[in-house]
Amino acid sequence: MSLVTLTANTARMGTRGRTISRAGVRVGPVTVRFVFVVTLALLALFYLVQSNRVSTQNLQLKALEAQKADIIEQNERLSTEAARLQSLQQIKKSGDGKLTPGRTAADAYAS
């Protein structure tokens, strides 16, 4: 009870007579080649779309990593600057009235 039949009309040299017939639709070698080429083209298109998407995401990732590195560097600079300013304020607070022109900072802390 097969709906697919293979027929060979002639056995002459140089001609192909193989067709597949199913429910009134005949599929010959040209149709099979055409379907194969179209399928291959669709697979190639799918591959190109996916590789383009991955490439775009890779570029975005590199840009974000560079931005992250810049922000980390800026954070370190600002932390250093804040520590320096706090240190200057502490020196100014602790040094008010303790240092005299003849004494050094080491002498002031020793007493």
C-alpha cells in the first residue's frame, strides 16, 4: 500500500526516466536538484544571519568591557583623590596650633 512509485519508462542509453509520483505530483531529478539547492541556500542564509548576530554581540561585549575598564580606572582615581583630600583635611585639623616655626612635624607628634 505504497503511494510512492518509481517507474522507469525506458532503458535507453543516455536518458533518465526515473520519476517519483505521489498523489498526482511528479518529482523528477531536476526538481530534486532544485529543492536541494534551495535548501542549501536557506541553510547558508541561516548560517550568515547567525554569524552576523554573534559578531554584533561580540562587538557590543568588547565595547562594554572597555567601558567597564574605564569606569574602574576612574573609580580608582577618585578613591585616591578622596583619600588624599581627607588626609590633607586631617593634617590641617590635627596641625592647628601644634606646629610652631621652630618645630618639625615629628617633634609635634612625639610630644
